[in-house]
Amino acid sequence: MKKILLSLSVLASTLFFAQETKETNNSKIKEKEIEGVVMTKTKKAIEQKADRTIFDFSEQSHLNNGNVLEGIKKLPGLVSTDIAGMMYQGKMLDVYLNGRPLNISSNELNSFLEGMPANSVEKIEVITQPGAEFPATSGGAIMNIITNKNANKYLTATYSGNYNFSNEDKLRSRTSNSLNLNARNKLFGWQLSVGQNYRESMMNSNQDNLMFANTDRVGRGYFAKSGLTFDLGEDRLLLNYDIYHNKNDNYTASIGLADVTVLQNPKISREAYFNAFDAANTNNLRQEAVATYQVRFDDKLKKLDFQFGFTKSDSKFGQNNIFRNGIFTDTQQPFDFTAGNVLENSSDMRIANFKVDYSQPLKILDDGKVSFGGLYEKQNFDTESRGLTNLEYQRQTASTYLEFQAKLKKFDFIAGARAENYDISGITRVDSSNTIIQKDLIPFNKFKIFPNASVQYSVMKQVYALANYNKKINLPSISALNPNNNTFQGPNTQVTGNPFLQPTIFDNFEVKISAFDYAFIGYSVSNAKNQVAQIIRREGKNIFNQQVNISEMKIHNFNVGLPVPFMIFSKPLSEIMKFDFNPDKINFMYLYAGYQKHDINNLQNNGFWIFNVMTQILLPKDIKLTANYSYLTPRAGYFYFTAEKPFNNSVDITLTKKFLDNRLTVSIFGNDILNGQVMQIRTNNPTGGESLFIRTKYDSRNFGLSVNYKIPTKNKLAKEDANILNSKKEETGGVLQTGQ
């Protein structure tokens, strides 16, 4: 192991200096020979920065051949479950799309990400240390999904298509198609990305042996993303409009033991073995409009941005019982009836915001930078059930921030603070025996300061030691507040939100050593107050799925990542040092291991290990094989659940070949080949009571074909424009990098 680490250190340092010298010499020669050539930098598959990890999707076929959720689950260090949401390296993730929060969670988030083709994603940034520039509501960490595409002069087009299938009990197909158009004229540049997807899938579940269900799911999604850019002297005006539409149909056959309602007023139930069939449908429409004005100065490092955004998201959910029959246990008398319209729920979310960001260089120690700005945001969220508006939620947030970055020899410093004022209120209504009961939500009207500080030391070239602290707040997502059920409801199951949830306050500490962008080792701990979590409890023959606040908890996390080029086992070190390689052109393995432990009062939770191995092998005929294995150890505590089987246990393989001068990329892939992906848990109820058993199995094993074709531009020397689809100010990282 010492030999490997030493070799990697020498290799990376040598290649870095060699590449710098080579690029310098080449650039001098090419400047004399060719004018107008745009030099392009090879993208890195995984890039470690002081405050974030960047995963490139656009060039990695094993990530971009399915939907976005399938690709995300392959990222090392990320855990995604239907029950507890997403975590990265022990931190709860707030999911952003192109720099703006989605503000949805759990099942709704998974459905949204399933409806996005992975080949529409450029890269994913996991920001583990959000600075003062980011809203304090970012919580523990941010996953920013970036779908931007570069535009060239003249018209260009890229087509992406995907087909895959699963075959658990029958053949189920999934397809996606997208087209990206980019163009520019003398007056403005424009970009348009449109696409659709169709997906069939299956889910089997067992809820504490009270109900067994089989669900056939059919999902349809459409999206269009448009952008315009106008150059006004040195300034720029960016206009964006995006629309996402998802429509899902679920058909569920279920059997079990339940207390079946036989009379409504007064409500009388009888125990019975039942057999039922239900049809549910979800219709989501999300629209976003953003206008950004960028003021530029003679000093290129000085920036002033104004941005106004508006988001509107509508959701409708209905469930219709086709039939429900069975036998009453007391008399063995059969029954057969139709429950009809079981659920009819809807929600409407509107968010408007305006923000200003300014930054400029500042002489602090050897070098420095100052950034400050402000944000005002207003959100309204209303829910309705059978014509009754049962939640009216309003939030207003006003904030400002100030952040300094400084450099002193080998040290980089960052210190800042964000001040935020919250005004949250609302009412909820319940129809109880034809009487409307109205209650006020617990108000949250507070002014808070959220400091952050980082120090980074350059141990040697491209090797850094980092220590960081920040204080954050996480507001409950609207899907967690929603009192309505937006998933399948059986005769003995109920899923509801909690409009009385309180915000979570985090104190985050982290130390990390990173080397050569890919290798790192680190430890972090998050102290959380009022952490939002899901509980599942049983009363008699009824199962309730609810959201609660955990008063206090800690999340401990240890992580290590290491790249291993295979040539290190077959070539002497002297020969490796002479080798000038591109990561896309070598055989290598990337190893990741992480340990997490959730410390919750009055609960004995075991920690768990996450292992991920990603391997790239170059085969004859320039065929690339990529294999990914993920595993999470069982018998571990995950909030109020204990995993009896690993959440992650999958093997994915992708074969990729490029044709037509690299313009056509064809991939053949298989996901979860061993069919080991299953969620099987035991619940730990904080209020006591017996433990429940929950098991869910999807048809995660699938095989397919993916194609991507790039039509060449008319002018190969065309100058690249900046990204304009959902464009936002470039985030350069929390701590100044050496050499920048």
C-alpha cells in the first residue's frame, strides 16, 4: 500500500509539471502557426475542490445512459433511499437544479429525477462546504445538477437516445430522446433543449406481513429548456425559461389483513382478509423563468450580477379503487365492493426571488477577494384535498452576506457570515365529522447569523489540508409539510406530511486532505437540532408513515477515495514517470470507502460502511468497459431504521465505442446485473412500540442501448459562447486555489 501511495504521489507530481511544460511549449508553437484555434481542456471524471466534488456526466457513458436517478446512485459516497432521502459523505443533501433549489424530497424527488434523461446532465456538483454566498438554508450540503450546454457560432445540434428494458415477471421498456439546438447571430445567441421519456417499471412490497403489493408503474415525462443571451457592450442579459412535465400512472394489486370500513357515519370497521386493485395517477408541471443581468468591468475579476427568478409548480394526485373483496374473519362472510375515489389531492407552489451578488479582488495579506450580496425570496404553498384547502403556507426570507478570501504563502483563508430573517406562518385545516377544524402553524419569525470559516494549507504541489466550520439551517421541504398523501394508500396504510415541522439547525465541522484532485481522506461531524426524519409506526392493523423532528442528533462520517492506475502493477516507476496519459486513455480503478454513524438520543444505532469500486478497462478496437460496484453494509442504523439488507448492492457494466471521428457514441449497458438492489428495513419507533418490517424491491436490473450524435458545426474554429441554459455566476470554490 505504501508503494502504491508513493508511486501515485511521484507520478501525479511528475505528470503535472510535465504537462505544464508541454502545454507552454505547444502553445508557443501553435500561436505562430494557427490563429483562432480554441484550446480545450480534457474533462476530469471526478474533481475534488476545497468546498465541493464535481462529477462529469457528459463524457462518462456509465453515468449518462439511463435516467438521472440511476446515474446519481452510482456516485461514490452517495446514499439514496425512498425512506430517508439522499446523503453524501454523511451529510443530508439539498438538491438544486442549475443553481436553484428544487424544494422537493423523498418520493417526489425520486420521480422528478427518474423523469430526467441522464444524458441531459453536463455535470453534478456536490458542495460539501457551502460558503456565505449560498443561502443558509442549504443545510448540510448541496447537490447541484447542471444541465447547461455550450453554444457555438452557427447552428449546431446534438441528438441523444436511450432504450433499456427489465424482465422481472414480464418485459418492461424505457425510452428517452432529447435534442439540443445551439445558435448565434449578430444580435443574440439562443439555445433550446427538448426531450421526452417513457418508462415502465415494477415494485413489490411487503409491509410487516399486513399487506403484500405489486405495482406496475408507467411514467411519461417531457421537458423544454430555452435560453437567450444579449451582449450589451461589456454587459450581458440572460433570459431563461424551463418547463418540466411528468405524468405517472400506477396500478397496484394488493392482498393482506386489515380493518375494513363497512359504515362511515358512525365509522364501523371489521377485520377481514382483503384482495384489492387500485389505479393512481400523478400529474406534475414545473415552470421556471429567470432573468439575469451581468455587469462587467475592465477588471475581469470584478463582477456584479442581478437576478430575478419565478418558479411555479403544480401537482395533482388521485387514487381510484377498482375493486376490493375478501372474507370477514369473524363470520367467514365474503364481501365485494368498490371504494371508488380514495384520494383526490393537489398542491400549488409559487416562489419569487431577487438577488444581487458582487465580488472584487482585495489586497488582503498576499492576495484576496471580497464578496457580498443579498437575497429576497417569497414562497406560497397551498394544498387541497377533495375541495378543502387544508394547508396555506407562506414564507418570506430576506438575507445578506459578506465573505472575505485571503492568501498568505501556502495558506488560504476564508471567513464570512450570512444574516437571514425568516417570517414563516400559515394555517392548516382538517375535516373531522363534517366539521372544519382550523389551526395555526407554529410560526417561525427569527433573525439569525450563520458564520463560516475555512483554512487550507498547501502541503505540496496539488496536495492540500483543509479545516472548515459552518452553521446552516434547513427548512422543511414542502413535500414533508404537505398533509396530503401523494403515494399509494391501501386499506391499512397511510402516508402523510406534517405541517408543524420546525427548521433544522446544523453546526458542521470537517477536516480533509486531498491530493491530485482524485485522492482524499477526511472526517466530518454535523450537530443537528430538529432534524427532519421519517418514522413508520403500527397501530393494530394500520401502518402510518409520518415526518417528525429529532430534537438533537450527530452524524459522524469518515471518507477515503483513491485512484489506482493499473500500470502501477506492470510497469517500473521510472517508465511510469515518462508516460504522458489522459484519464480517458488508461486502465484504472477508483476506490471509495466511507463510514457513517447516526447518534440519536435514546437509540442504539450501529454505524455502516459504504464501499464503491469503479473500474475502467480499454479493450481492443477502442472499446471502453466501465464497471461499477456499490455496497452498503447491513445491520446498520439509518435515522429511525435498521437496514436488514444493504441499501446499495449492485453491479453495473457499460461498453462504449465511438464512431465517425468521435461524433457518434454508442453504449451497451447493464445495471444491477446481479439483481441485488433491495430495501429491507426494521423500524425503530422513537415513541416505543414494536418494530415493523418493510421490504421494497424494484426491477432495478435492466439492460439497454444508448446513442449520442453530435452534428459538426459549419466552422470548426467557431468561438465558444458561455453557458446560457440556466446560466448563473461561476462558483470558484470556497478557498482560493494555489496558482489561480
